[in-house]
Amino acid sequence: MRTADVVVIGGGAIGASAAFHLTSLGVRNVVLVERRHLAAGATGKSGALVRMHYTNEAESRLALASLEIFRDFEAIVGGACGFEAVGFLQLVGPEYREALRRNVARQRRLGIDTRELSLDETRSLLPDLELSGVGAVAYEPGSGFADPTATTYAFAAAARRAGATIATHCEALRVVTEAGRVVAVETSSGRVATRAVVIAAGAWAQPLLQPLGLDWALVPYRIQVSIFRWPAGFGQRHPAIIDATQKSWFRPEGAAATLIGVELGSAHADPEKYDEPVDAAYVAGCRAALAARFPAFEDAPMRGGWAGMIMMSPDGRPIIERVASVDGLWVMAGDSGTSFKTSPAIGRGLAEWITTGAPATADLAPFSSRRFAEGRPWHDPDHYGRERLSVSR
């Protein structure tokens, strides 16, 4: 039986970030276990937007702290994360103009480089963009997107260089407890004795949480994205965009394509048996949403797509906490597929929590599961319709 100071369960962006930051804070005997390969779950299927625009302060703070790492990734972590600062636009309908302005003001107070654009300013920035039905626009010139797989592999490689063990094709079967505290993790390759465990297993977390008496009503969802080749004459590398009026988001993909996700097609599914190819009806919905903003895409050729699994909490916000009922257990779960952009800060915060007793990078208290037990699920007054889309962005 081997031993570890900390076992991290899950080889996505959150788990790899936590492993890296643990080693950067001096913990050398870290073991990360992943049932398949790195980024095999939601991370590898993520749209990987890196934007600060949220309808609440807590998530914007996490995104801002993470942006600082994405921008200087090679120096801080080593390797490449594929970050491209193409800019970011948030589009909302006229009825949410004031909500957007309050959100922009809140973000600017945090130090985020963002501002509201007039519709004329937006047309000047992006002449091909159709703005019918848009009432307000927020712009972040320094945001964009990254490569989720490259980011995860770079975090893991840096952790390994600092002494961590990255064990892929090694499934965590059970978190073993005695007298209310963690003592080991049973894996498909044997038992690892430890006093600290981080569960960051995404849609595959339930079999680990339930035996510990942790029931947060998490629901796995199958989500999809599509990719369309740029039509003839469309040559502008556009910003990343979230269009609340179409319940869609999109960004450049490669040199001449656009990746898009819409709320259509998300459904409960079994993470152990789901279809990875994209559905034809979903592709049609994506094309319609994309053509609503870039009309030239009405006849754009579809280049590919995929489906993946995410886990949603009852209010769509992540649960990030040190579990009070199981000493030595930390959990990150139920993030609705939106936490790639915040994975650097979340991983750092978890590592700080484990090593010093409290997260310092950002306040993680708002993400506690106690909000459900106390009957106060997360609510953002300044949302743009539905508060959280079940899409991986």
C-alpha cells in the first residue's frame, strides 16, 4: 500500500490545477488518479471561454484571478495553455440593459477590464455581427479562450516535475474513512493511504460521494457543441461571444472555423453510457443561432461536433468546500460545465485550504453546500433570463 499527503480524484482542469498548486505550495507527495486519460471528461469537451463576465461577484473574482495565470501561464506553470485574447462580448436583450450595466459596474470595481459598448461601437468592432434583438453589449478586450486539454496537460506535467504522481487509467473506487475522517482511497490499482482527498470527478463524482452520505441533488447532463467552417468571404477572427438572446455562445476554432454551443439538446444522461457524437437536430439549432448573429453562416458547412457530460447542482453553481462531516475531504462538484475558466483559481484555493487552513486567492464561502441545507440557493438578481445555461462554456 502506498501513501500520499493528498490524493486528487479527477484528471480534468480542476484536479490538475489542484495538484499543481499543492506542489507549488510545498506538498510533494501528491497523487492524482484519473479513471481514463487526462481531460477525458468535461474538460476535454469544454468550449473553454476565458471571460470575466458573470452575473455575480464571486465567480467574477475567480475568473479574474484565473486570467492572471492564463496570461502568464508559461512563466507561472510552464508549457502552453493556448490562451488567445480575441476579446469577449456579452449580448443581452433590451429588457436586461440595466442589469448588464450593474454587472459591468460591479466588475469594473473588481479591476476587470470591461465596459459597455453602444450598438454603433459594436458594429465598428465587428461589422459582420447582426444585432437584431440586442439591447446592450459588454466588452472585455483582454479575454478570449484557451485550449482546455493543453491547459490540463501542462498543469499535470508541472505537478509531476515537482514530485507528484499522475496515475491515469486508475479509477478511484471508494474514499475510505475511519471515525469520521479520511484514511485512504481505494483505486483499481490498489489502496493509497492518505489524510486528505480532493474529489473533482465531475459527472462521475456521485459513486464516491453517496457512500459518504453526501447527497446534494447533483444531476449529470449530456451537453453538445458544433463546429462550422467559415463561409466564403468571412475572414474576420471574431471575439468570443455569449448571446443571451439566442441562449448561445461561440468563439473561433482553429484558423477558419467557429465553435458554438446552445442550450438546445442538454438532457439528463448516464455518464457511463452516453452518445459522444453530436445530434443532427442540435447541429441545426446551432446553425440557426449562429446565423442569427452572422448571417453568412446560414449555409456554412458543419465540420464536426461532440457531446460530453457535466454535473449540475440544483442552482447551477459549483459546490466547493471542505466537507464538515468527513475530516480531510474537499469537494468541487456541480459546476454546470463553466469552471474551466476558473480552474486556476479554484485549484489554487483548494491547495491553500489544504495547506494553510483557508483559501486566500478568493473567497470560496459562497460556494458551500450549506446554501441548500439552509434553504438559500444561489440567485443572481442581475441575471439575463435563465440564470445558468446547461452548456459547457
